[in-house]
Amino acid sequence: MADTTRESDRILREAKTSLAVQREGGTHRPAPRGQSIGKASAQLKMKSLLKKVRNIVLAVFALWVAAGITGAIIGGIGFWGVMAVVTLTALIFAMFAATGKVKTPKRAELKLGNPQQMVARTELWLEAQRPALPPPAQAIVDQLGVQLDALGLQLQGLEGAHPAMAEVRELVGEYIPETIDNYRKIPAHLRSEEHTGKTADERLTESLGKLSSEVDRVTRRLAEGALDDLAIKSRYLEYRYGGADALGDMRDTGVPDTGVPLPDFAAQSIKQER
């Protein structure tokens, strides 16, 4: 009978790995190649595309207007004139198709600008680095795109001198790109070799996971004020419009009585019927 010890060990390792992944929130499906990892970068690409379409329309319109004016002056542009206009139209489309793409921002530009610009640049930069990363790290990069969108929303309205802004600029503009740059400096054939207990792929994935958790922590901390305001407003609405059931729940939860009597709506309805 064949020895199945190695096969059993492999199955146990895979089961433990699967369990650990599920405890951390499950496996994140990588985004298709070329797809944006976040809304900020997608909006930046769409803005660039609309600008390109506008430029093409204006250039083609100007060309055909010029051809029409020329034809009116000289009594027609003839067959070769029409062919020239068609050729120039095709060249305009080809020229704008080859240019006007969204450029990958440089690392030094990631922490510049307002929160929306900072988030959009970082997402574009991560998208450019993503193909060179191992699959587990690519999944975390996809997750970072969603987290950066949420972080950008929380940063709106904050002043540049706010302590959270400096923390975010350091986290997003330095730690994340520095981690990926250090990994990419390692030759590809050495990234899967174990060094001091772990491979470069494993260390990158572990580091990006910690950075992802930190981005989530900062976002949650900035959102605490809004969450508290929503909770207070919700309790007020329950007290104001929830009726007797809501009032009973508030008494059960230990909410102090203000001593202000509420109107007897039942008595008022009886008087109105009379």
C-alpha cells in the first residue's frame, strides 16, 4: 500500500491555510487586468477619456469646416480633396488614440494635492505595480483600492494642518509605495526563495496586509464622529416619532426621564370626534 503521509500533510496544510484565509475575511477575487481598483482612479480615467473624445470631435469638426470653406472658395475640392480629408480624419483618430492616456504618477507625487487627488494618484500607481506582484498581494491591492476610496471620503473637509492628514500622507505616500518598491528591487528568481524564515512574496503580502489594516483603522477613527452623530439622531427620531413602543424601549435601556410630559394624543382625538 502506498505511503500517503505526504499527501495527508499537504491536505492538512491547505485546510489550515483555507481556514486562516476565511477568518481574515475570505479570498478576494482579483480585479481583471486593466480594470480600476477604486472609484477615484476610475473617475480620473473617465475624465481623461471624455477630454480625449472632446478633442477628437473638435479637431474633426474644424477639419471638415475648413474643407467646406476651401471648397466654397475654389469651387469644390474634388476627389483627391475628399480623400485627403478622409485621410486626415483617420490620422486625427489615430493620433488621439495613441496619446492622452492617463500617466502613472511618480512616487514623489503620491502625497501631494488634496485628499481626492492623493487617493486617485495612489490608486493609479498601485494599478501600475499590480501585475508585478504575487497573486496574494494583488488581492490586497484590490482591497486597498476600496479602502482608499472610503478614506478619501472621510478626509473631505479636513484642513491640511489636521493631524490625520499628515498621518495619511505618510501612510499612503510613503509606507505603501516604499514596501512595494523594496520588493520590486529583488530579482524575480529570488522572490520565492526563503530568506530568514520567509520568502519575499510572503513578506510583501504580510506587510501589505498590515498596511491595509492600518488604512481601515484610520478610516474607522475618522468616521467615529459621523457614527456618533447618526446614533444620536436615530435615538432622537425614535423618541420623537417612534410612539409608545420606542418610549418603552428607551425606558428599558435606562435612558433618563427628562420630566417633560408628552401630550395625550388619544384624549385629543376623542375631543376632536365630539
